[in-house]
Amino acid sequence: MRVLVVFCHPTHESLTGAALARALAGLATGGHEVRVVDLYAEGFRPELSLDERAAHLVDHRLEPGLRAEVTPSVEALRWCQALVLVHPTWWSGQPAMLKGWFDRVWVRGVAWDLPDGSDRIRPMLRDLRRIVTVTSHGSSKIVNAVEGEAGKRIASRSLRAVCSRRCRVRWIALYGVDTSTPERRVAFLDRVERELELRPWWRRRRRPGSRSTPRRRPPRSSRRAARPGR
């Protein structure tokens, strides 16, 4: 599978940097073809310029108006079959750098189209069948659920809407990272590497101590016979 990994964090000397390393290790084990976009290292500019805003509804296939610095990301996005986003969660969502990448790269003629006379966009990233987010949250799962997890909705709804109809979205998160133990962080990184192999469900590695065969329910007649009398 062709996989595009987008990393968004100021430093690799962080938990997010460690998650990137483990994600790449998992993808290597799975035998995937990988490209990496490191937004901070590349000095990506997230702000949408006045010209880009004016060309928001321009079909960039017909009138190429994309700035040169976003062209490599556009080509990689069109190339990939799976997208892996590795970033921290700040203010309940993606960092501004990554949000700007969405604004400037996922444009008309690249990620979506708007036919004349239509008020509904049509997806163009039809080869993109998997979106995986690897992230961490400072607060607990309960607090994030109350807040609404805006970043998760962007991945599972907005991004997915312009991909293949069969696109599957996976959210791999460590909640409560500010108070987490070293053991929890190690378990999180192990999970990242394991799940980023992106193997089909029938080829996934089993965890130590898991059942060798799936549990099967007994026939209906047996369940009825075993039911206690009322």
C-alpha cells in the first residue's frame, strides 16, 4: 500500500516524535511504500494567502494556481492510498500548521470538485482508503468527549468525505498524557507500531495471551436448552 505520513510537531525529541518513529517501524514491517511530509522541518507556511483565498473555488486542474511550496504535498496526496497523521492535539484539534496544510493542499481540483450548478462537493481522492491519526491529549477521554473532539470529527467526517466511499478512519490516541505513567506511554507506542502495520484483519498479529481462535456462539437450540426456566 502507498502510505503518506504527515508529521506535525516542532521537535522529534518528544512523545509525538517517538510515535512517528514507531509508526514508520510498523509500516516497514507491513511492507508498505512510504512517503513522509515533515511540516515543521520543511518550514511549511500554514496561512492562506489573499490570492489563495480568492482562488478558493477555482478548479486547479484547469487553472493551475497552486504555490510551488505545496506542489510536493499535492502530488503525494494524489499518490497515496493511506494517510497517516501524526500530531499532538492542541486546543481540542489539530495544530495550526496541520490545519493550514488542509487549507492549502486539500483544494478544489485536488481533493474535491464542485460541478457547475451544484451545491454539493464531489470527492476526488478516490484512491485514499485509510486515514489513521496518531495523537495525544493532555486531558482525559471524558473531558475530550464533553468538548466534542473537534479534531477527531475533522478526520472522520470532513477529510473522509472527499476520499473513497470505502475509506476507513482510525483514531489512535493517548488520553491524559500530562498525568500518564511511563508504562502507559510505552503501551501506547507499542500499539502505534502494531496497528500501523496496516494488515488486513485476517493477517493481523495476535497479542500475547489472546485466543488462538475466535469465540463462537453455541447453536440457538443449545442456548435455548441451557436457558433457566422462568
